[in-house]
Amino acid sequence: MPTEIDFYVDPDTLISVLTAVLVFLIIYFALLISALVEMIRLDAPGVVIVFTYLSLIPIPPFIILGILNLIIWYFVRRDMMAMRGAGI
């Protein structure tokens, strides 16, 4: 009775998955860093900036936090730009 478990991974599949993850991380960091620079430039609330800095740590919970932070920043930025346009 064999007790060995065969964990064979196809090299082409592994290369494809690693390439996809790398492309995702590059796009993620590019969007996050550009949002962070814009937050600093527009004098965004400190809490948003702190959570954006935390999102730069590439571990799964912080990546989810970063995606949520980018979504929240989209709406906060729109409100901040509207307030600046109104002169408030």
C-alpha cells in the first residue's frame, strides 16, 4: 500500500499563475501608490492615508484592505473635489 502523495505541478501552469499574480500585484501597487500620492497632495483625512500605507504590505488581508481602500478613495476624492470646486 503506497503512502506517498504525488504533488506534481505542471510547469506551464505554475508559470501562468505566477505571471498572473505578478501582473496583478504590479497593477495593484501602481494604483495604490498613485492614490496615495494624490491623497497626500489633496490633504486627505489621516485615517485614509494610514490605511493606504498599511495596504502596501503584500499579504492577503492587507491586499483586500487596499482594494477596499481604493474603492473608498474613489468616493472620498470625488467629494473632496466637489468641495474644492464649490470653494468650501
